[in-house]
Amino acid sequence: MLKWQKQGPAYTAPVQLSEGVSASAVVLGPASNPKALALVVAGADGQASIPFAEATDRLSMADLIQIYCMQERCFGNHGFRPPEGLGA
């Protein structure tokens, strides 16, 4: 289970990519916005953002489902219950 936290308007959670690299999943808005999801990876030159659509094959299926569900809970309109304790 991913451990989510609210950071400003975003929701973030640490994830492990398939190659063992640590990253953060960042949920910023509704699914209708192609820039509303991203992965942030720390590198030698600081942090780099990876478009989520380009990185889905680098995440476990469980993490992928949790990220999409969090996006819907926070920004969607399908009636998912908002996350408790995160100031949604």
C-alpha cells in the first residue's frame, strides 16, 4: 500500500520502479489533464520528472492501480470517497 501525503495542491507517494530506482508518484489533477500525473526521480543533476504515460511499464500493477485510484479519489467525478486525513 502506498503511503500518500499532501504537498500543496498535489498528492505524493514513494514508489519503486521496476529497475529498483526510487521515485515519487505525483498526482496533480484529473485524468482529463495529460500532465496531471508524473513520476519524479532523483538524479545526479537534481530531480527529473517523467511523464506518467511513459513510465507505466516501470511500475508494479498494484502501484499503478493505487495511483489511478488516488487520482480519481482526489480529482475525479465518479464518486470515489476522498482520502481521509490528507486534507482533500
